Amino acid sequence: MDKSLYKNTLFTQDWWWDAVCPPQNRHEIGIRGENGKWRSLWRMAVVRRTGIFQVYGMPPLTQHAGPFLAERQDFIQLLAQIPDRQRLCLNIGFELNENELRFAQENGIGVLPRVSHRLEDLSDLEKVFKAVKAPRQRQIRKAERLLHALQIDDVEPLIKLQNETFSRRGLKNPYPEQIVRNLYQAVKEHHAGCLVALADAQERIMACGLFVHDDTVCYSLTHGFHKLGQDLGAGSLLQWKGIEYAARNKLIFDFEGSNIKQIAQFNLSFGASTVTYSRLERYDTFFRLGEHLKKLLKPLR
């Protein structure tokens, strides 16, 4: 197991949490060292409130909630600190081992697999491109003829295109605009990523993506597309530009994988491999009933 999955990752950084989750919406458990400072720390966000019920999970735009562990053996001690009635819907940045899995299940915590898709070796981009499936290669080349890449310093086009993308699907944008602005500002200040835009010959931005990274991994974090962008192959070219950015910085490229079949197939068409991590879930009967009633009553409002 790569220790970077549970040690110094992007999603455990103080500045990341300051950008995506205000202190009043956080819950922290941890183990302190002899100096009184945190040895291992697990932050969670209050992601849902229904009456007296709260669910702890990940903040927006955050793949997993860590935890940061000085040693892997600390994880079971952190699990033991979670109150019996605390409700969870929480991604963990690694796959639980046999002992951790048994301990979680004995304490009423369900463990489900989650996947991401990664390109581990980008040392030879020509070789990487040859491993991309032929239809995806053609789409990238087509987009290169119609679009050109720009590295921009304004997050507003991304927010606009995000809103358009979700609206076309009949969905509300799940990423609050101010959090996207806060996060991009923090990423800039910590030299931890870039915005890439794709424009057509008339300089209309057809796609925009935010790529962020720590010392090991570059994440394809969030994107937005103009309604004509997908027809031009913007999605494929945008990911390829992210891969080039990761290669220049000698990083692994993480597509931010999905259990949705269509998205997984898109990621895997680039020659990516699958990485598994864990999702912890625990609800009680009263919470499930409250959520069910909430859905039933929603059309009546």
C-alpha cells in the first residue's frame, strides 16, 4: 500500500479544509503526540442535517477525508473514537485491511468499495498516448484541430460552464460558487494546480478544468463544458492537457474515478488502471425514515 494514500495527501492539508469547509461545519478526532500536537488527525464535514440528525462526510470537491495517519496502526484507534450513534457517509483515502474491516463491521460501520482511475507512469508521453484507445486518440486529434488550450487565471469561466453543464442534465450544481472561488485562490497561493481552458477559433471557451496536485498525484478535480464543447471532443482533449500537465510535473494522474459505468469507461479508455479505496457508511433506522419522509414530502412543498 502506497503510504501517500494516507499520509501527506492534498485532501488532508489545513489550507484545503480552510477553503472548502468552515470550522463550524467540521468534526475532528485524533491522537496527540507527546508534544501535545496532533499525531494523527481525522477531519469530517457535517454534510447533511435533518432535524436532530447529522451525517459526517467529505466537503465539496474533496475525494476523501483522509485521515492523516502518522502510522497505519493509528487508524483503528481513530475508528474507536467515533461515537456509536454517529452517522457516516465518508470516503477514506485507502482500502481497509482485514483487521480494520473487522473492527469497522463490529462497530456497525458498513464498508463499501470506491474506485479511482490513474495513470501511474507518465515518463514517456508518446508511449502513454499509444496506450489510449484508438477512438479516444481520434477524438483528441480532432479536438486539437478545432480548439486550442489556454492556461487562465480566472475561475469565473469554470463556474459558468459548471452551471451550464449541470443545468443541461436537469441538475443543480453541487459545488457552491464561493467554495470554488475560495479553493482556486488557495490552490494558486500554494502552487498546487492550474486552470486549463479550451477555446475555439472565435476565442469562445468551450471547456474549462481545474487540475490540482500534491507532491505525488495530480487530480482532475472539476470541469465545465459549453453545449457545443462535447461535440468538438473537448472532454477528451481537456483530460489529455491535464495528463500533459501532470507529466511535466512528474506526477501520477488521477481521473477522480467513478462507479458510473460511462465515466469509468471514459477514464479507462486512456489506459488508466483502477485504484480501490473504501467508503464508510452508518445510518440508523430513524435517520433513514426521516430521509424517506423528506423525499415523499418534497413534491408537496
